[in-house]
Amino acid sequence: MGQILSEEGDQDQAINFLIDALRWDSKNGWALLMMGNIFAKYKDDVPTAMKYYDQALVANPQDNITINNIGANLMQQGKIEEAKKYFWEALKINNDYPNTHFALGMIAEMENDLHSAFLVQFRL
């Protein structure tokens, strides 16, 4: 329900439902991930988002989507080298997740490494 409400634009109500989900199971990785996404994307509160992402990784250290999202937030903050580490780790876990390939292609383009940007995108 939290994800549906978030998609509909009601972030505060989405947070309320996700908090309820976390009361039932504090290690609910999807609820933790969604909370991080809401705080990063809609509340512009990356430090709070990172706390939720960190807890999602405690619940499931092999969650490539959470690792990818951490990388995306670091990239948005201009912490490119740190972001790359997270993206490469996410790829090690799941090489088929297209968002990670896309992010690495974007970084390669930022670094004016167009050959690598093309290769990363081409692997999709």
C-alpha cells in the first residue's frame, strides 16, 4: 500500500503505511528500501534515506537494488568514485539489473570515457 500511495503522489500517507509495515517486521527490506526512496526522491533528505538503505542492507546484504540506489544517491551528491564502488558491487550481485548498467554508463559519460559509456550501455 505504501508503494501505491507513493506512486499516486501521497508521500506522507505512503510513509505512514510503510512505518506500519516496519512495525510488523522491522527487517522488511522492501519497506526499508521504499522508505529510503521516498526520503531521497521526494523529501530531498538523503541522510535519512541512507539510514533506511543501510537497514535494508542489514536485513539483506545481497540486495542489489538497495546497493544500486545508494550508488545513485552518491552520484547525485557528486561522489562519483564512491558511487562507482556501489554500482560495481550491485553488478556483482545481479548483472542483469539495467539501472546499474545505465548508471555506470552515465558516470563513464561524465568522465568523458565515451567508449566505456557505450560498452556499459551496450551490455544491456
